[in-house]
Amino acid sequence: MRKKIAMTVNGKVESFEVDVRDSLLEVLRNTLGYTGVKKGCGVGECGACSVLIDGVPIDSCIYLAVWADGKTILTIEGVAQDGELSPVQQAFVDKGAVQCGFCTPGLVLTTTALAESGQEYTKDELKRELSGHFCRCTGYQNIFKAAEKAIETCRHDGSCGNHHPADHHHDQEKQEGSE
């Protein structure tokens, strides 16, 4: 059975038909071409497929695409602004938290959500928040350092607040109104 759905992905409204059994991961990668969303375990355990849905990190491999109808999705392709790395991405580079890169998109998106929350996190809370991500390369210390740096940077200068769902809808409305 197929169903027509619409969602906003990285600020762009997308409308298309999906098989009701397709995961959001399959649709993002195979239908829309967002290959930064990685397929890892396929059962919601590794975090490689994480995207932000209305600002909340979700494992897209276990989230049906039809559930995303009307939602705002942020993938790693939408994090950088005007060709510049986001503060979260820059922190991952600066702290050496990137090695093979397979887990990086999910970690960057989850850290983006944490940074945009405006909350402060203890080391233990941060570890718990990132615990849904597996990394085979880094040993996690540099990932935690990058997340701490990103959250601190965003809290002090407000530079990470670019991905809230309301902002995307507002931007889309402005674009449509100017056409």
C-alpha cells in the first residue's frame, strides 16, 4: 500500500508517495538522496541513522516514513549554514572527534539538539544523552570533549539556534511568499 506524504527536510518541503512499510531512513537515502543518513544496525541501536524530527533525535531506521508526514526533518546535509560548518561540526573537527566518520552524522545531530536546548549538562548527563551512538574508532573521549565545547559555544553566543522547526517553517513561508 502506498501513501502520499509531505515533510520539510533541511528547510525544503518534499511531497511524494511511499510504501507504508518504508522506514524514514530508506526514504531519506533512497528516495530523496540524503546519503549522510547512514544505515548501521537497522534496529535502532547504533545511532548512525539519527536525524532530528521536530528538533528531537530519532533513529530513522525504526521510524516509519508515514509517521514523518507533516514533520520537519534535519539531516547532516542541513546542518552547515551558507557553506560554513556549524559550531557543533567545528567542535568535532577541532577536538579530533572524527575518524572514519560513519557515526559522525548521528553524533553531530544529537549534539546539535543538545546544544539548541540551551540546557547545561554534567559530564554524566552528556554521556547518557550520547549513549545511543556507537563509535568503533575514537574511544569516545574526543566525542565528549567536542560535545562539551559545542554546547558551551552555543550557550554563550547563541550560534546553534538555526534548526528549530518553527524557524524552518517560517523560512519556507518567506520563500514561498517571495515567489
